[in-house]
Amino acid sequence: MKWGVLVFPGTNREQDAVDVLTRVFQQDVQKIWHDTTDLSGLDAVMLPGGFSYGDYLRCGAIARFSPVMEAVVDFAKTGRTVFGVCNGFQILTECGLLPGTLLRNKSLRFINAMQPLHVERTDTRFTSKAPEGRVVTVPIAHNEGNYFLPADDLKRLEDRAGVLFRYCTPKGYVNEAGNPNGSVNNIAGVINAAGNVLGMMPHPENACDPVIGRTDGAFIFESIIEELVFS
Amino acid sequence: MQILVEVMPKEGILDPQGQAVGHALHQLGYREVQSVKVGKRIVLEVEGDDAAEALKRGREMAEKLLHNENVEEFHVLLGEESAS
């Protein structure tokens, strides 16, 4: 399976994505610079974390107008997989592939922690291999992870079951105590209506290698890879 | 000509920056402060002398890039240096 990992000026987590895809999952990966417009031959595009364009104006607002993003929107229309983490999620919301906006954390603090998530659905290409119990713990590292949607749009998102991950307590309760950043309805990750674009604030790519101590994030990559191999 | 684009958090949107500034002002003794909002002002130097056209294009820029309609509102005005 061929992956492209997008790199914008200010992206800084691309090597984490490339490393985990090549070394842990033996995937064919290439880095894609932001001025590229040709994504032909790729099966999946990953938007990694970082601070594209210094987070100037708003997180992801300037990256969204990079030449490569127009190509990513067309790529998504073909039904192929687009997966954004952290700053990648922020870019996907700014460009309209996913609903919502990531605001400053309620605490006004950058949060760097291990965070339990509840997997809401297992019938998607991103979560088919979710563990039983559906609670996984992966790192979060962000300053603007406070997911917000106006009430009407939030209802539409919830009605179509577009929420894939919610922040929760270690025992899996989705409540205020399990919400690290003030996100509405504890939302940590959402998919588009077609089901081929996922964005999430947590970093599953940093919890895949047993050497690091946790492999809770691996199921997302395993799900994507299996879906492609058997489709 | 100078065009100013002012971008503010929408009514009802959590503005933690504004809240933090409000707390600090209270600690300094400014008890009369009821609420604080923090936004941003973007100053554009543009070519041309048609103010109406410049404002129209300023609003376009705000719609496309300078504000996020989910959470922010904006208004566009002529800069002080253009007002004379």
C-alpha cells in the first residue's frame, strides 16, 4: 500500500508518521512537499502533526491554501483514504473536508499527556480492528484541540454518527472528568459522511511500536491497511 | 490606502484569552470590568484609490482566509490614514 505523508513548512511530526508506517507496518511511504499537486499512485494520504506556517492566523488556515491541499480535496473525492492527526486535523477542518474548528484548549495550557479514548464505531475503514472494550490510550500533544461546532452542525454530525473518537476516563466513561481540553461532546476525532476522511487530535502514530511501551494506536493503521488489501 | 480587518470571537464562543485577561484586570483592582474579548486586527496596505472597491475586496479576503465563520465574526473598515 502506497502512502504519502504531507510536509508543510513548520510540519514537525512527519518523521514519526514515516517511521511507523515503514518500520512497524512495512508500508511504501513517500514524503509529499506542500507545493506538489500530483498524488497519483497513492492509496492513502496522511497529514501529520506540527505547526504548519507557524500556526499563523489560525492553525491550519494557511496550509489549507497550499497547492497540495487542492489535490488532497480531489483525492478525497475519489474515495481514497485521507488521515489527519493533530495539525493535520486542523488543516482538514480549515479546508472543509471535515466539519468543526479546533479552538484554544479551555485551560489555556499546552497539553502533553497520555489520554484514553473511546472508539465510537467499528464499522469504518479506520476502526474495524478496534480492540474489544473500545478504550485505547494514546498521546495527545496540543494547544488548540478544543473541538467546536455550532449547535445545528453538531446535531448533524452526531445524527450521522460522524464522531469516531471521544475523550474519556481510563475506565471508558465519556464525561467532563475525561475531557482534557473542553471539546464539545468530548469529541477527539471525526470522519466525513463518505467515511474516507478521518481527522483526530490524538497521536496514534506515537503508540504503535512495542519499544515505546504502548501499541494502542496500531489498530487504526492495521484497519486502514486491511481495508485496502481486501477491497 | 489602508484597510483594517477586525476579527473577533463570536458571541457565545468560549474566549479563554479574554477570560484570562479579565481575571488579571480584576486582580489589578479594575472591578468594573464585566467581560473581556480578545480579537485581532489585520492591517492591509492596498493599491488603488477606490475606497468602496477596496472595502469590498477586504470583505472577500476576510470571508476566504482572514476569519473562520464557525467561531469568528469580522468587520472591515478604512484605516485612519485613508480616512482623510
